[in-house]
Amino acid sequence: MARKPLESLTEPMYYILLSLTEERHGYAVMQYVAALTGGRVAIGAGTLYALLGRFERDGLIRLTRDVDKRKYYVLTPEGRRALEEELQRLQRRAADGERVLRGEVHHEGA
């Protein structure tokens, strides 16, 4: 049975893919995400390696090299598309929220 394509990414998924816009190994991904988010997002090793395996199987990332027991990965073009789609989805969501909070959108009968 084929895996259902990703419709949206969880926060850890998003940040892992974001970190792999440049080649990195697993531990470097965890460090990058923590630094980028000021420690707000911490990805545990179990989550990281499960998602790296899934992303590789789904063709979103590819293994670039395996050196001293460290596997390095980078986004594929398909992975970049998934990341860009998620960014657009988040931007639309934020824009909707801003319009509502500014009082620009009203729904009658709710």
C-alpha cells in the first residue's frame, strides 16, 4: 500500500526539513533546530531518526555520505517542494488569523 503523501508537516517535521536545506548529520540537525528556534523546539533522537528514515523512504531527503558513523542528509527537490508548500500553508494560516484579529473578517449567523 502506498504511503499517503504529506498534507501538512508537524513542527518537528518542518524544522528537520528546514535544517536539511544544507547537508547535515543527525546531531547537527538537532543543534541547528535548537539554535534556530532559541531552544523552543527540541527534537529528541528517537523522533529525529524515525523522521529521517521516513523522509528518506518518501524521497524528501537523500543520504549524501556516511562518515565515521555519521550519516549526512540533504533535501531533494521533492523535499524542497514539500517544505515550500508547508511554508505557504503556514503563511496563509497566519494571514487569516491576522485578518480576524484586526476585525477585517466577520461571519454572520455564527
